[in-house]
Amino acid sequence: MRLGTLRLAAPGEAPMATVAVRVDDDAAVELPGVADVGALLAGADWRERAAAADGRRHALADLEPRAWAPPVLRPSKIVCVGLNYRNHILEMGRDLPSYPTLFAKYPEALVGPYDPIVLPAHAADAVDWEGEVAVVVGSTARRLDEAGARDAIAGYAVLNDVTMRDYQYRTAQWLQGKTFEATTPFGPWLTVAGAGPLTGDLRTVVDDEQVQHTAVDDMVFGPAALVAYVSQIVTLHPGDVIATGTPGGVGHARTPPRYLRPGQVLTTSVSGLGELRNDVVAEA
């Protein structure tokens, strides 16, 4: 089952109403009165409510790409993981970690799966791509073991942790380069977790060039291990997001380094989870 959030007015128009939807093969089916997937997950019966949804239907073929919002509009937490793919750790010249490297991102950073990525005029010279799998929490998680953490995962989505490298490396703390407003595409929907482990390939493409391609099982710390670890530190709530880290192939690690430029198209996909497609534009 796939769950998404639709905008019911064009971006920039007021009011910007949204609604949670179940995404079928040919249509998005509204859950009336539920503003986004985060609001849906707040109820313990979210699976049953989503399966029974029978609201207004929107043919997928008729939806404009920018009708899709981030699945969860304002998660209470976005916890990001650095250096979590073996190939990325090695390309950055580091040792495999004993514990996850964590940093935060704020909800203002999120944009929809087909929204433009606007390069801020004051921080546009070293903007990098980082394709990732996003884990979305489906029930309250506090001090869980991995088995309990696995049960607390609602599902997965695609995310790109677009990073301002010049700001990131101004200090030893990465936060300032990681949470620029309106730079992190997320979606296109939540794919509800199945019984088995997460599998598939992650790909990032800039224009027509594939720059990242890795099996997601190259993670050092998998989704359940990350949820369990973070839950030892802070309570995770339904709709919270863990961005699980990026594989090798980032622009900053290349010789010479390469960064995003206006006019390019950034495409991020994970097999079985969907695809983000974002135009890169200069700030007006």
C-alpha cells in the first residue's frame, strides 16, 4: 500500500489545503478530513483507515506533478544519518563507525517530490546531491530493541539530503549545511513496510548522468537498527522521519568536486519506492 499527500490548490495559492490519499495503480483516493500522511499515522488504526478510504478519486494521469506534497508535511523530528553506506564512508576516507552519526533537519527544509530546488544566492556555489531512503515512523517509539523498532516503522520514501557543503564545513557541526529552507525533496509517497527487509537499488541522476547507484543493503546500520538507536535518545512519534544516509558518488568527493547548477534536473529513485524529479533553479 502507498500513501501520499495531495495539494488541493496550486503551489503559492491560498489557502493551500492538502489531503492524505491512498495511491492505487490508477488513482489517488482521498481520506476526507485527513490533511496529510502524518495526521493519518497519528491514529493506531491508520492501516485500516487507509485500506477503507473511499473519498474523491483523482486519476494519476491527470494530476500535475506539483500537486504532490511531501507525504508528511511537518514531522516533529527529522533525524539524519551521516556516513551510513560502506562505499560512501570509504570514498570520504573514513573508518566504518561503531555508532550512527546523527544530525537534525527541520521541517522547513522539506519540499515536494517534484518541486524545484532553489539555490540560495548566498549559498549556491557548493550545493551537493545526497540520495537517501527515508524511514517514516508509524507508532510511538521509545527505548525499543530492533524487533520492536521494526514493528514501529510505517514505511519508506525517497529523500535527497541536498547539502550546502561550504556551510556544512564552516564548523565541525554539520547542521548549518544540511537544513537550508526548501531544499530537501521528499516523497513521492510512503510505501508501507512489508514483512521482509528493505531491498532495492538507490539511484541519483543529474540531467542524464547517473551519479549514485547502490543497493540499499550496503547500509552499515539498517532501518530497524536506526529506529532502535534513536529511540534510546528521544521518543519518536508517528510521522517522524529518519533519513538513512547517502551512498558513494556525491559531488563533493569527486576530483575535481562537482556541484548542482541552475538548469539541471536532479532525479532520485529507489526501486519499489518511487522517484523524485526536481528542477534546479537560481533564486530570483
